[in-house]
Amino acid sequence: MEIFQAKADSMSVSSKRFTTFFVVLFISFPVAVIVSSMYRNSTLAVFEGFSQGPGESVQDVTTVGSQLGERVHNISDDNLRGTYNNTVSVVKVLPENFENGTAAEDRAITLRVEGKVQTGAAPSVTSEFLASEPKVTTHGSELGGSGTVQSVTHDSLGGKEGNNNSVRSGVEDLQGNSQKHSATEGRTKNITEADAGLKNGSLTISTRTNVNLDNKAKLLGGLLTTGFDEASCISRVQSHLYRKVSPHKPSPYLISKLRDYEEIHRRCGPTTRAYERSMRKIVGPKNSGTAATCKYLIWKPVNGLGNQMISLAATFLYAILTDRVLLVKFGKDKHDLFCEPFLNSTWILPEKSPLGNEHHIPTYQILLQTDKGSNSKMNLPSVLFINLQYTYDYPENFFHCDHSQDLLSKIPLLILMSDQYFVPSLFMNPFFNVEINKMFPEKDTIFHHLGRYLFQPSNEPWELISKYYQAHLAKADERIGLQIRVFSPTTTPQQAIMNLVLSCTLNHKILPTVDLQTSLSWVGKNKTVKAVLVASLYQEYGDNLRRMYLKKPTASGEFIEVYQPSHEAKQKFNDNKHNIKALMEMYLLSLSDVLVTTSLSTFGYVAQGLGNLKPWFLHRLVSNNTHFPPCEQDFSLEPCYHAPPKHYCDGKSLKDFVSFSYLKKCKDFSSGVKLVKDTTTTTTT
């Protein structure tokens, strides 16, 4: 009985303990849940901080009523830069009316370019390049003494006060590690209306759209690819900040073809095993080139830089169409002129290559003659030299014909020399025509897309371009590019050329007339500033235009500023500094709102193609005469092909191009032909 009593007492105690346990659990469980939730949130916040990196902070700045097209004034370095842990975060100053790589809509954008500071990564620029710049006219008065642009060093990339209107003309030193399909780490810096000097409201900054901005702006709508070391080519990061967004978007098929080509170049380019194996077979004594793994197209330059750029773009298209690796033979005059366009590879032909000299290599013309007279299968060479250079009486080459291209496709290495934009010849080939139509739905944008893809200025010329633009052109309400080429300076008086220029620009209201009745002290209500950039070998044209607006105000009340970066007096060949100046001026002309060029000038062709501009071209004068009309506006962005085919592939004479859609005779050269946007485009000569 005592045993059962003890058991009952024990069970009673256990029951009480069990009840107490449930009460405690009931009370403590909600508390534990709350504490656990708070702990988890705290942990996430800690890890989120780690994901930003030590010392980093992300600051969103939201603005109301800001138009992307508004004019943005220069900002001092103190308002732009924030350094931390040896990294720098930069918010770029945009020129007026530049849309920063996105559609012109009111929405939040992110301006974020950052990376490690690498002292000396950008080469210094001395005043040697710009010391010859003439005086400039601003608001009807002469400014800046000699008007030279001060020496620019690496330390002053952030900008120095210039000698006109205290312009902050620096371009920030954008340096960073290469990024592979992901946004780089960093922080954005606040910009207030007072800091940025915006006309209406402040600039909207939001980290949420950072990736979209990088993709659309830096990559030019997909033309460019990611992964490059940004410090090695600053223009690849900055160029979209200087020009308006192109309305011509690259087609998905063009983008896919560029990515395919880049893969071929990476696999078969110089320094690869495939390149070494292929070259051994191509140049081998047993003529085993047909067994080469990769096929190549070596481009050889000839004539001036404008000719070289348009012919190189055409050669690149030919390489894409024929699955060949493009290699360029640059001399010392081209060193450090352009950035490498292909990721993880080079397009430079190795200096020790035995193919650098085309002498003793079979030519395309000999191949055509042999093929025409042969009734049996020919022994094709492994290397062939093709000369597509323009001459006054150039021979027919049938380069556009299927049979010729079939022969060339069996030769593993071609060396091509040309000073011409021979894209229309490719377009006339039935097979190439299909591919070009798919790549370029807008036929007059071929050079526009390929030129922006290939020709990113290297750091030295880009520093000149960006500094000059910020110092002289960025604040203007309108930028007018004026390129004056004199083909016969000994027989054509300067006054005849000047009369042609003024007749064109004044009659078409590109420039305002001067008011001969009003004194210079008169100040009009119109505060519009027009900056005129004169590109010419001769100083007199810039000086004459400057004096015209210096003595009398304009009838419209507009202020005219005239700038001429250089005046070399004569064209120089195999001169690196001359080429840097030429590239600088072509690029600056391409940033114009209105462009006036000289007919037949490839210098102007490059500017209009890069800038998406249909220029007014001055008719060529060869003596002391006049031309009416003095100028005409072009109907296409494309360069003119000065040496088009003279015959159909069957040998019949080809006198016009009505049988080829999208090909029209050039306005500035009646024997030439160019691609147009649509078949309804008409020409008048």
C-alpha cells in the first residue's frame, strides 16, 4: 500500500512539473521567435554591408523634373571625386543636350564609373600638339591671348581652369578593373543642383538602373562587349558621354555576327597556337596552305588617315562575311592611335611576320588572267595580294562577282591594300548581299556602326579630344563643324574658297549674317552661342571667319565662337603626331550638330559616319571660279565609293546602278556610288 501511495505522490509531482513546462514553453516560444527574427535581420544587414565592400556607401539621389536633354554645366573636381581605399568614384559631367546612352525620357539613371587609381595609366599630353591653335572669338571679343590649350598632364586630367570663362575642361581619369558581364563595385556620389549647375532641377541618380546604363551607354546598344580593361582605353568608357544617342540601333544579327567574329579572332589571332600552326602551313615550302586551320585577311594602309579608316571598315566587313581573321599592318605612325577592338587578342600583324611585304606574292590581277585563259583546274597559291586602290584609270577587278569570290575563298591568306570604301562592291555580290541585308536593315548605317565599333581613340588622342571639347565646345548651344579641303592650293585662290564657304553657310542659315548697321557694343536679346570648329590645313580660313564676327555683331544677336585646333599647312604621311591631330579633328567634327565638309574628302566621310550626320558638302573648286549651288546636303551617312565596278559579271558595261537596290550615284562625285537608306532616295547632280 505504501508502494502505491509513493507512486501516486510521484505521479502528482511529475504532473505539476509537466504543467509548468508547458506554461513556460507557451510564454517563451513567441519571445524566441521575435528575438530570432530580429537576429536574422541584423545578420542580413551585416552581410549586406560586407557585400558593398569596406568603406563603401551607396547614395541614391532622386531628382524631380529633370530632362535628360538639358544642358549640364561643368562641375569641379571636388564635386566629382570621392576617394576611398585607393579607389575613385566618378560622376561624369555631360555636355549640353547629351542623353547619356538612354532614350530621352524622364527617368532615374545611374552615372557610375569607378576603379583603382593607376598613376600614369593615361599618357600626358604636352602643349606641343595644340600650341598652334589660333586666337578665338567669344561673344564678339578676343579671349585667351594666343588661344593655346594649356599642357595637360596625368595629374590634371580632372580639369584645370582654362583661359576662357574659367571653363573646367578636365575629363575625369576613369580607371578600373575589367568587368565581365557584371556591374563593377563602387559608390555613386551625390550631385545637387548647386553642385552641378543644372538649368532645371538636378540630375537623377539611382543605383537600380546602373546595369542598364552600363549596357546601353558604354556598349553602344550591344556593338561593344564587356571584359576590357577600362584604364587601357578610356574612350571606350567615356565616348557615349560626348555624343547624342544614335537613333540607329544595331540589329541583333549584326551583334551576333560581331560576337561570332570575336570568338574566331580570339581562337586564331596572333599569339595563339592555331595562328602558329596555320602560318607554318601557309608559308611552308610545300604549299600546304589549304590545310590551314584558320584563314586570314591582312589589311595594308595607303594614303591619308581618312582613306585608311574607311577602307579598314570595309575590309573588316569583308572579313566577317568570309570568316577570316583581320590583321592590320600598322606602321609607327599608327602606334597608339586606336584601342584594340577585340577582347583578349590583338589585330596587329606581328612585326616579324614574313607576310609584311607583298613583293613576290602572286596578285589578284594575275589570278584573274590565269583563270580566264585556263581550261583546267588551277593551282591556287596559299597567299594572294589584292590591290583595290583608286587610280585615275583603274582596271576592272570583278571583285563583286561570285566566281571571283569563290576562287578567293579557297586561298587561306589574302593581303588587301585599298584606300576605298568598297562596301557597295560587296553589296553587289548575291551571297554577301543577303548577309549585309540581315546585318544592316538600314543600309546607310554600315560605316556608322562599324566605325564606332573599330575606331575607339587610344588614351593619348582621347585626352586631346576630350580636353578640347570641354574647354571650347561643351557649353555652346549649337556646334557647327566646318571642314575645308583645298585640292589645288596653287591654282585656287583663298578668297575663292572663302567666298564658297560663306555663300554656303550664310545662304542655308548655318551661320548668321553680320549686322553692318550696328556697332559692336550692341548686345542683342538672343543669348544663343554657336561654336564653329574649323578643320583645315590652312590657318587663313579660321582667321577670316573669326575676324568677320569680331568686328560686327550678328543680325540675329547670336554669339559666334570660332576655333581651329591646328593648321599643318600640308598633309603629312607616316607622321604619328600628324595622325593624332587628324583623328582629333575628325572626331570633334563628328560631335557637331551641323556639319559642312568638302566634296570627295574622306576626312569628312569619317566625321559624318561616326556622327550620324548628313553633311552639307562644298563643291570642289580647282581654279579661280565659282560654283552654283555652292553646296548641297548629302542624302546618306555612308562614304562614297570612288572606284565602283565598271562591268557586270558577264562583261557587259555597267553605266548606272539602277539594277542594284539601295545603290545610288554620289552627289559629290558622279562616278562614285554609295548605299542609301531606302530605294526611294533620289539624287541630283
